[in-house]
Amino acid sequence: DAYLYASEGWDGFYEYMQSFCQENDCEFYDFNLLRDRYVIFSDTSSFFDIVHLSNQGAMAFSKAYAGVMKRVMNGESIDDLFYGSYQEMLLDSPYAK
């Protein structure tokens, strides 16, 4: 989150990617906006550095990804799994408090 707080324009980029993918008939899931990210990923063991996942983090991501894809393949809504914007996510971050 420190990286996200240090720079701007994330919601603009997110909106661009949504539009681009919609125009090109491809799916887009921004797992940075996963609501359970603070539960799924541990600050102490999920990351190799501030950008890259560790083995534990990769396993956690793979499990979360599979869960999302299972719901998608079953035709279920996944709207409840993701924040609607980076601003919303950052306001809910434990680091914002």
C-alpha cells in the first residue's frame, strides 16, 4: 500500500484497463482490489520484497485466484469480492487508520 499511497492515478489506470478489456472482449480482474487481501496476504511472509510475492504469497494468490475463477465459471457474481476503486481500497486499508 505504501507504493500506492506514494503515487497517483491508480483509479484512472484501472478505468482505462476496464475500458480496454471491455472493448477487446477480454476479462479483467484487478487482484490489487481484492477485499480480503489484508487477510489473505501476510506482510511478514507473503512478499519477497515490496513488489514480488514470496512462495507463500504465490500459494495464497493461487488459492484466491482459483476461488474467483470458480465463481466466474459457475456464473456467480464476484462484485462482492473486489473494491470498486483504489480510493475505496486505500480508505479501508489498515495502514490508513
